[in-house]
Amino acid sequence: MFKLPQEIKNIFEVFKKHDFEIYLVGGAVRDFLLGKTPTNFDFTTNALPAQIQKLFPESFYNNNYGTVSIPLKSDAIVEITPFRKESDYQDYRHPEKIEWAKTLEEDLSRRDFTINTIAYDGKKIIDPFKGQDDLKNKIIKTVGDPDKRFSEDALRLIRAIRFASQLGFLIEEKTRQSIEKNSELITKISWERIRDEFLKILKSDHPSEGVLFLRNTKLLKYILPELDICFAIPQKSPKRHHIYDVGTHLVMSLKYCPSKDEITRFATLIHDIGKAQTFKKDEKTGLITFYNHEVIGKKLAEKIADRFKLSNKQKEKLVRLVQYHQFTVSEIQTDKAIRRFIRQVGKEYLQDILDLRVGDRVGSGAKPTSWRFELFKKRLIEVQKQPFKITDLKINGNEIMKILNIKPGPKVGQVLKKLFDDVVNKKIENKKEVLIKEVKRLGNI
């Protein structure tokens, strides 16, 4: 029925040859039914870990949940877990003990959502909880009592929203109500786990809808309270182009950000969070201002990056994009001003901050671009053709010493600096023959 890779077919054959039950479960089956090509293959079986390892000597087993990993020649790793029973959960995340089940249905009944309880034995589909119906109806629904499922493992609260964001599904009403009712349980989960799920939401095909799901189920106030309060901050006032409150603007900015990078999308989502603390409204004119909101935003971005346990590189990028998102776009900007902007943001993040600006513009009700913005992008390209540091010159200190017949000393640095300044100010070209001629001229002064 499914077009399986040969290595996966071989696993079915080995288990069946030794009279064990074996089923493909979870994401791989779901992807096949949705017409996608799976990237991970998970199995469940009535064989115990020791028996699995006997069938596959190259496998390894180093966890408390009975999962045996089998490396394939394609460099993929297949995970096989024996049938397991439901059990009591000690910390809203991990079961107190692992008990083996006797049947497939017993194992499937402990899983999170119906769309993840569809199994495949190599020939036919087994679907005791009607997961295929929910796939067709594009619904995320828990297996059995949602309160029980979420109290067992609170990470499922955000996983439900992650699946909805990735698949473009809705959340079944009882399941949604239970997420809202149990939302505070997300505080029992480690930030590393929350981060991984949240970044998957941002990287999905429907990130803005995912963030709105988080807000509507009350999860956002525990995960990103800095964003949650922004929905209460108005922006519409005389002489301002904004048509949304700050929170809605940020979600709309995320929706229209053209970047697929999750950190760029993260920065787009939080670029204006400093406005909640800098909001001021003139009672006479009705004018709303947010002076220095990017300064406050930078500090908040740093705290958010630390809370989400982002890597140093991810934090640097997130903070820098938030800090400099207010960059000026003007036809009268000097090359010096544009060079300063490039240095501040960093060459590697230029496209990211341009993508953020596009999201910001459309998320404010404006068009994606303007003639000034297009001119600015062209000038960014042109200015980058100029040297940014002395080492970018087409001549170095050793060559200068040779031309002027001098030894290492302050004179070399002075000449290099003069050459660099003249090139930056377009007095001379950054060409070797031009620079050599200028060095000789400077040596005669």
C-alpha cells in the first residue's frame, strides 16, 4: 500500500520471519496518508528490547523506555519500541515505570493524538481510534480524555498546536478547551522542550496561526508573556500608519515575513515588544508614541533568548535583529551611514533584517516595498563592494615597507589608514596600481 524504502521492508521481513508482530506507527504513517515522504520511521512490536537486539546486533539501547535504535546503511536511524501500557506520570512528562503491553491497541491507546495512532503492518492499516477520519477532517484530537492526556505529559499542550501549525489543521473543541484549562501545566516542562516545539511552530507553514492558537489557549502568557501583553497596547492614532494593536501587528508581521528561518521569524514576532513598556498617549492630541522601544526591546530579547535556552549564535542574531529593526530608509543617506548600518547589523544578517522589514511593513497595512526601500537594497549591494576594513585594501603593510624601503613602525599604519580613508571617501580606487602610485606619492611628502 505504501511505497516503503527497501531498508524498511527488510525490517518488516526480519520480524515476521521470527514470528514477531511489527508495525510502523506515528509520523511516518501520518505522512504517507497525507501524500508526503516520511523522513523518520518508528515501529512498535511485541518483541522485547533484548529480543530486538538479538535480531539486529548492530542496534543500541540506552534509554529507559525500551526503545531500540537501529542504524541503517542510508545513515538514517530507525527506532523500535515494544508495546507499552499506560502508567502513572511523576512529573507531568515521564511515566513512573515502564510496563509492557500485550496488544497493539493497548499501546496505541496511551498515545497523544488520534492522527498519531494509525499503524501499518506492511500490508494493511490498523486504525482503532479513527485517526484517518481526523486526518481527512483536518482535526487535532486527543486519544480518549484530553485532561488525562495533558496531565500525563504537559508537553502535549504545545505539541497539539505545533501539529496544527505544521499541518494546517484545527484543534477539536474538547481538546482545545482542555488545553486552555490545563495551560498552566506547561510551566512543569523544561524550557529546552518548549523551545524545540515553539521553534517548530515558527518554522511551520502556518506560524502566525500557531501563535494565535497559543494565545487563545492561554499558553502564550506562560511562554511569551512579553508578547501576550502587547495585544492590549493600541497603536492607531493621528499621523500613525498602524491599523492593529501591537500584538496583532506582530503576529501579522510574522505571517508576512518572507524568511523561512525560525530565528528571523522569532525576531519578527517580537521586534516591537518594547512598545508595551514605552507606550504613551497624549490626551489632548490622541497621539501615541513609543520612544526608544527598540532599546527596551533589545533587553527583552536578551531575556527571552536566555529563557528559551537559545544558542549563543541564535541569541546574537535574535537580539541584533530586534535592536536594529528601526533602521532608516532614505534616498539622502550617505554611504557612511549605510556602512555604519551594515556594521551594526552584520553582513550575515542583512537579508534577515530586510525580511523582517517586509513583514513589519505588510503587518502594518503597508505594501511590501517602496521605491526608497528598493533603492536602499541596491545601495547596500553597492556599498559592500567598498572595503570595510584596512585588510580589504588591495595592498598590505609588507608591500608598503618594500615600496618605501622602510622598516616596521608607525609610518606603515599611518599610510594604510590614509589609503583606507581615501578609498572609503572615494578619493581613490581600491586598485593595486592606484594604491602603489598613492603610496609613492605619500612617501615623498
